[in-house]
Amino acid sequence: MENTLLSETIVFTKESVLTDYRVARMSRECSLLVRKEVFAGRAKFGIYGDGKELCQLALARAMKAGDFISGYYRDQTIVAAVGDMTWTQYFSQLYGHPDINFDPHTGGRAMNNHHATRWLDEEGEWVDQTKLFNSAAGVSSTAGQMPRAVGLAYSSKLYRQLPNLQEISEKFTRNGREVCFSTIGDASTSEGMFLECVNASGVLQIPLVMSVWDDGYGISVPSEYQTTKSSISKALAGYQRNEDGAGIEIFTVKAWDYVALMETYQKAATLAREYHIPSLIHVEEVTQQQGHSASGSHERYKSSKRLQFELDYDCNIKFRNWILAEDLATEEELKSIDEEAIKEAKACQKAAWNAYMSSIKPEREDLLSLLYQAAAETENGAEVKKIAEELRKAVNPIHHENVVAARKVLRALRFEDSPAKKGLKKWLEQTDASNDQRFNSSQFSISKHSPLKVQAIQPEYDANSPLVDGREILNKNFDHLFSTNPRIFILGEDVGKIGDVNQTLAGLQEKFGELRVTDTGIREMTIVGQGIGAAMRGLRPIIEIQYLDYIFYPFATLSDDLACLQYRTVGGQKAPLIVRTRGHRLEGIWHSGSPMSVLLGGLKGIHLCVPRNMTQAAGMYNTLLNSDDPAIVIECLNGYRLKEKLPTNLHETRVALGVPEVIREGRDITIVTYGSMCRIVMEAARQLENMDISVEVIDVQTLMPFDISHLIVESIKKTNRVIFADEDMPGGGSAYMMQQVLDEQNAYRYLDAKPVCMAAVPHRPAYSSDGDYFSKPNVENVVDTAYELMSECYPLKFPPIY
């Protein structure tokens, strides 16, 4: 057939081939312009997908609406080919345009080539993912895109195999036929994240197609220093599925072989879509025409032979030659496409730049008007005019340069009062609010489902309320949650057969099945990844990290991906994952950790819940599973077998996030604490009462958010003394609470004594009951610290004890 080729599985028509050639040429021209824009000073940093156009086109042509890509920062050709990004948007992201109308992926918050399909409407509600080609929000950390890829693919398995999900799956699946395509550079396959994901996908048998772009280097380091046998496909050969058992399918293909690439991706996509068989596609002989990024030159580390290879095996040139050899187009036709690509790329770049500058111009012109007015009204007119002229003459000024000029002038006018000064102050106030929205908004949900909108419902009891183990309260509550919401599932180490190590899930796997209560291997990174990906697709996963000490394993994924997801997409994506773990008091270096400072510093964007007992924990789960933000719930390790009353309204209870609870009223000292320390402090308070010292005990309940109604400062107004107590190391959780109360709530105004932090010793706790006692705050520590505060004020009434 004229201008048509039939391969083993695919028909190549002139129209389809030239469409791909246009995309490839356009992508290349845009890559070249990115580098030029960085060197011209109009962009801060550039990274591009040159040399990967054909393999990315093949991947894109294997995608169908509803599929996902969990990619990395060179996937521009894929998102352009499937229509999830225009080239003008590509350049808008390069310039950091903080307007989602121009950069809908990240609103200028991520550097270029970080893609994120908008899954949420203006009210924060899900849109229909099945009609979209879905990009999960990109991350820069190498291999960071891999864990959630497992979850995105795993969701298709759940949607296919759990019949109860069908009625709520309309916006998320078409019978589990969605494939997740993940992409990664060859050097990053040395990361544990990648290797853990390969293993998890083989175990789970999920529709995941992993692509490795192998250009032979990790920046400047060649593959022989990175990968066993210098080949990831050879190194992973043992994972190949065969008669010995299920595994993954492994393909190798050249980056410049258009026909083979198309056939390979179609085969892998079919295996994934129809049979949920995962694949690894090792794309070899990838080139990078401009080197790794705009920050360096590859001539410094590549041999002349390798540089010549990259010229000779440029996939676009190979593609062009193939088209001519197969008589699918003439030289003149291809030359016309080449010229059109150059022209269109420049037009897109110019349009993006002009739109970016135009968005700043009105703000700048308003400010200049005010500055010149101020210059005319002030005795410091020469100084103000100089600042105004510097701003007026600035080349391509951006938002912060306007603000800098305004602040300089207001400092110059600090001793004066004039209409211009009032105008400047109003301009700065309005501009600060605009910039806060541009650069700091959307860290948490804005929808009606925000957990901050959930009102507290206190537990209720009657004369027949039995005393039961704390674990039984959680078990009953989880049973109810699973029964009433088919989207909820839990997975983690030992949660299934034995009902978790503390028996809070006992009997639930037998009742709800292995896909709802799922045992996993020891692989915290991909446990978290399964949860993130599933939460991105409308499910409500609870993932378990068996002990809080082990949260360091998946910490990078929690921090780089989950915590900043809504922020870096400007509210375009969410993943309301609940991380369930247990910590605080027990015994031993690796089973009694309370590293709050690490979580507080690294997981902004995730709510941090620290219940003191299992009734409170149940109320927190009820709140979180009826809302749409991610959270970590840290249960008390030593509380599962302590007796608690079973509330009559257990399933209706809710804990309001950010609202502390006064669990003991007092007049002399306020002690602020949480978790297992509540029991320590309450016992100390009882002993102090016998010494005529009245302690008010406040359980903060959540550390993030923290006391949003400023209840604690009201207590300090009454007692005029405060102790912050927790089990973190010095300078950690207790210091955080002090900063929040003294700095944010201005409680220092009401203190008659130095505020005190009580923390653990500055090392991990030693084993045994003695180790616990001498490593962490104990009752005697609390009693003595409170007594000393009172002794300082009333030495006769409270003489020194020691």
C-alpha cells in the first residue's frame, strides 16, 4: 500500500509517522531553546528530553485515556504527544510563571519538565481521570517517582478484583484496565527505591510498565560504575517471568529504532492492560545532544568517540532517514516540517515570555506611579527617585524586585506621613497577599472535605460501658470503617494473618479478604508508594509502618512526594493517605522512638496526630477517613493492653485537628504534652497535688496543625508558668511546642517564670525498663521540674528537696 507500512503488530501510515515526526522535531527545538533561555538569563535552570523523543513517542502511543505516567524530568515528549501539555505551557514553567492558567501543572513552583495533570476542580473535588492522560506530579529526587507508580498500578488491580468498588469507581477506572507507565534514567536504577519497586511489581503482578532511558551516564559517571554488568536488563534477569513462576517481562530496544520501539511498547502495554503483567523496557543507546542539563557541558567527561556516537545515533536523525528510506515522505516535506518546528517553537517561547512579563507589568507600573508620587512629596525625593529609576530601567524585573523597591522607599519614608506613603503601604499589603497566594498557597485541602472543617464529637459512655483493652477499641472501629466504606483498605507488614503485631486488626482479613487487609513484605518504601498511588486514584488506603523508628526508610517518599503534593500542584492533585504507626514508650533503641523533630521538619503538608489512647486514635481515624488530607497517626506502643471504657458512640466520634484538650484543670502550672507522656504527666500532677501544687495538663492531640484556637495561651494567662514535655530529643518536639506558644501565641507576656522544655536524653533510649526510665522523662522528673518552678517563686512554701 502506498505510504503505508505493516510491521508485525502495527500499521505505519504516512499520516501517523509524520505526526510523530512533527512532535519529535518540535520537542527537540524546544529543548534547544530551553538551554538558550537559561544562558540568556531569562530562566534559572533548564533540563530537557533531547535524545529521548522516539522512545517517549512510542510510550505515548501505547497510552490510552485513563492511563498514568509516573515520570521524571525529561518526559516532555510524552506529555506533549498525549495532549497533556502545550509547548507554550512548557516555556511558562521554565520561566516560573506562578499562574495555573499558564502553567497548569505546577503554577511555576517546580522547575521545567515537572508534569502534573489537574485532577481537582476549583472546589478541590475529583474530576474524571478516565478521560485524561494522567501525569502524577513529578519529583526531582532521582527514583522518587517509582514508589507511587506501584500504587497507581496496584489500584487497577483493586478496581478489577474488588466488586464492591464498581459503584464508586466511575471517575477512576474502567474495570482496572489502566496502565501506569513509569520512567527513569539508567543511573537512578541503582537507587533502592527502583529496586524495591521492581520486586514489589513482580510480587503483586500489577499493570506497571517501567521504562529505563539508558544514555550510558549518570551526569558524568559512566554505567560501569553504576550497574552490575553495565546493563540493568541483564542485572535484573532473575526477575524475568518464566515457567518457574510469575515475575516481570523484560524487553531491550534501541532508542533510535522507531519500529521496534512502537512494537515493544504495544506488547508491554497489552500485557499490562489485559493480564496485569508488569514489564521493564530497557531503552539502550539513548543520546543526550546537549548533555545532562543547562548547568554543565558533557564535553568535559565524554570521549570524542562517544560524542560522535551521539551525533550519529541521534534518534531524530535516524527517524528522518528511516522515513526517507521507506518512502513515507520526501526530503522537501521533512524540510518543511523542520522549518515549521523551528518557527513554532520560537513562537511558543515568545508567547510564554510575553505572557509572563505582561503579568508583572501592571504591578510594576502601579508601583512606579506611587514611587514618583512619593519622590515629589518627600524631602528624600532624590533617594526615592533613584530607587524608582533603578526599577524602571531594570531588565525584565520580576515580582520580588518590585517588592524590594517598595520596601526600600518605605524605609526612606519612615519618619514621614504622606498620601504616597499610605498608598505604598496599601500596595505592599495587597502585593504581599498576592505573592502569598502565588507562592505559598494550597499546602492543604481547600475542599469541603478538609479535616479542619470536621467538628469534634466527644465519646459518650453509660453505666454499661465496659472496660476493654485499647486494642479492642481500635479493632471494633476498624471493623465498622471497613464495613461502611469499600474504598478503605489497609496494608503493611503482619497486618493480615495475625491481625498486626498488637492484634488491633485481629479477624479482619478473614472477614474482609486479603485485598482489603493485606500482608506485605518488609519494604516500607513501596508500602508508602502503594498508599500514595492508591490515594491518587480515589481510594482510601491506610498503610502501616510497624514501628515509628522505621519511618526513616520511606521518609524521602513521604517528604518529597506526599507532603508537598498539593502544594507543588497548586491544589491540582491530592493523595489523602493515612500512615498508621506506633511509637513513644516501650523499650530499646529501635522500638521506642519518638523523633518528632524529624517529622515536624520534614513532613510539612501532612497532618501529625499523636493520640494519648486508642479511643482518641479511633476518633482521629474517623475524622481523617471522612476528609481528604494526608496524615500520620502515631499510636502509643504501651497502650494496646491498657484498659479503656468502650464508648457507646465509638463510630461517630471525631477528633478536631489542631484543637488541644485540657485533660486536667489547675491553677499553678500549665504542662503541655501529648501521647504516652500524658499518662506520665497526669500521674505527676496527682503527686504534685499532694504537695499543694495544682497542675493544668493539656494534651495537644495534634502537632500539625497545632492549637489553631490558641487555647494554650489562655491557660498560661491563668497559671503564668509552663512546661513543655515530650519524648523527643532536646530541641525537638518540646522546643517546637514552645516556639508555637511563645512566638506564635505571644505567651511570653504572661509568664512569671522561665518556660521549661522537658525532653529525652540526646540519644536513643536504652533497652529494659531501667533504660526507659533513665532515657526518657519520668514521673519524678516532671514532679521535680514543676516543684522547682514553684520553689523559685515561693521558696518558703516550697523549700529545696535535694
